[in-house]
Amino acid sequence: MRQVRSRSRTLTPALSRSTARGSKNAARLRNVLGQPSWSLANQLVHAFVTRTGGHLGPVTFKLGSRRVEPYSVAPWHGEKLDPSQPPVIRALRGDFFCMPFGGNASRYRKERHPVHGEVANAKWSLRSLRREGDRTLLHLSLRTRVRRARVDKIITLIRGHRAIYARHIVSGASGPMCLGQHAMLRFPDEPASGAISTSPFVYGRVFPEPLERPENRGYSFLEPGAEFDSLERVQLTTGEFADLSRYPARRGFEDLVLMASDDRAPFAWTAVTFPAQRYVWLALKDPRVLRSTILWISNGGRHYPPWSGRHVNVMGLEEVTANFHYGLKESVAPNPLSKRGIATTVMLDPRRPLVVNYIMAVAEVPRAFDRVVRVEAEQESVRVTSGSGKSVRVPLDVSFLNGGGA
């Protein structure tokens, strides 16, 4: 079993005891698409974060005179769901932190975790909502009970950046843990309206079991366990091949694939270009902390409530250290990924807080800008280049991924 050791980093001023004590009373919750949420904004970004589960969404990015909202919100928002549905499903939207990542159907030792962990289901507490110079910061915290820890969520917006900087700090816990960031985008309802790409990966595999089964009113199309080295050629159950780099596609099916990032790279990225809408969505991570990328391809393949065949054109672009989405027990145990040297857990140390940093950004692109092939760090920005050779400069603080910046 291969694990990632947690890294000790200097905590940002957002955790200082002296921060904006009065802001706790000033920031009021408002009901947004069925969920009490906090709002933070600057000139280019307006985001909401739910109290339940800390889900980020909806988010609006300003591109010149227009606005785009790339993140999905579950179509059952505001509906009265069956009491058996967990809070993470009730709030499902945008992006959220998972710990432990996955279904967690099996108990790990004496721990029984909910789907995607308490951090995606429990109610977060507001510590502060404030401005510091060119930054707007929302600081939330949560104390987990199944495995006792303090988790701090700090969402930062920077003036001039069409970006969201998400930092999660896990303190006081010990032992192995799987985790992830669970971003979800809603694609325009046109075939292949989005082009998906990632930084070079070292291993790709379809979920080793049928993700959904007809006897349970669910359907999948990719060949379970099929390995691949390109998103453009992934085996179907029919023996044919699908191009997963173009979406929406395969209406009526749910599928899931995992790609292990190159952990020797300074950072890893995932991108979606929307050529007709003339913008690109981009996510950056430290591949030594978030080892793999999962694509959850959700296009109406679940016919049981609350999905009921209506969760369509959605793709989860999830950055994880986990054994697919099984959960903690299966990620700790020796598994095909860990046997290949691909970490499926981190090791928490109560003396050294684990810091998980993640950046999501949007940029306007020129005509003929297609699938992203390269993302390179420049001075206070990244250069994003497409297969056509067209490129854009995106203002970003990449040092944030290694504990600096925002």
C-alpha cells in the first residue's frame, strides 16, 4: 500500500485568531437554489458556498460584457426528497471537498463514514468573511466526529483573477485517509459541445466494475477495467471505442474513469474548452497531494430517485487521492492502483496539518481555440495553449498550490 505523507506548511493569515471577529455577524446566509449559502464576490467572480457540505456553487464568472456559469446544480434542488437521501445529494452542486472520498459503503475498522465524508454532508461554521487588500476570503470550519479532526475551508478571490482558490487544512487527525475535490460542470445541450483534456497521465483505467446495473435501474457503457493511454480511445462494452475527450455523448449512461497524474510535474491540470461559448475552464493541483483525476460522466444513466434520468450533460472532473470512488476501506487496502505505485491514501499526522490546495479558473478564448494541450506557468499567470496553436494568458497565482500566495 502506497501512501502520501501529509505536508507541513505555514498556515495563512486566514487562521489567525485576530481575523475579522465582527464579520461573523455581518455575513448572512441566504437561500440559494434550496440551500442556505454564503456569498462572496469581486469584480469578476460571484460565488456561493452552502452551509451544508460546503458546496461551492453556483458560481458566475464575468467575461467582458457577458457572464458564464459553468458549474452544475442538481435538478432536484428545492424538492422534498426521501429522508434516506444524504445531505451531499440534497445539496449537490459545483465543487466540494471530500474526506474520505467515495461511497464508504464498507466500515473501516470502527469508522463508518457517510458518502464522501462528513465534510461533504455536515454543517460548516463561519469563521470570517472579509477583504484583505485585493483579496476576498471566506473562512469556514468543521469538526469531524467519526475520525476527530478540525477542517478549515478557505475560499479566496483575487482582484483581476477569474479564479477560485480553495484551501482545506486538516488538523489533529492521524492515520490513512482518501480525499478529493469534487468539481462538476454542466455542458451545453449540444453533442460534443465541450473538449476535455488533462496534463500527461501515467495510467488510465475504467472503473473495474459496472458503475450502474440494469437490475438497479442504472446503465453504463464503458468496458469495466479497460486500460487506456488516451482519452480519445477508451473501450466500450461492445468492443468498439469511445472518445471521452468530447462531451456530451452517450446519453442514457453513467461511466467513470481514473487517470493517475505524473507526480514529478510541478503541477497538474484538467481543462474543458467550450468553443461555441468562447471560454475555457481550468483546474490546477499539486499531483503529490491529489494524485489522480476521476471523470464521472453523468448523462442520464440513473433512473432511480432522485436522479430519475434527468441528471444529464454533467461531468465530474474530480481531483483525488483514492482508489476510484470505493471509499476509505478499499483505498487503504492493497489495490491495483497502489500496487502500481499510485498513492490511494494520504497519511494524516496530528503534529503536521495536511494542506490541500486547488485552483479553478475561467478564461475567454479566441476563435479556433480548441482542446487544451499545454498549460505553462509564467510570471503571475499561466499560458494555456490549444491544439490549434492558439493560446491565452490567464492571470493566476500558481505558487498557491505549494502553500504560498492566496
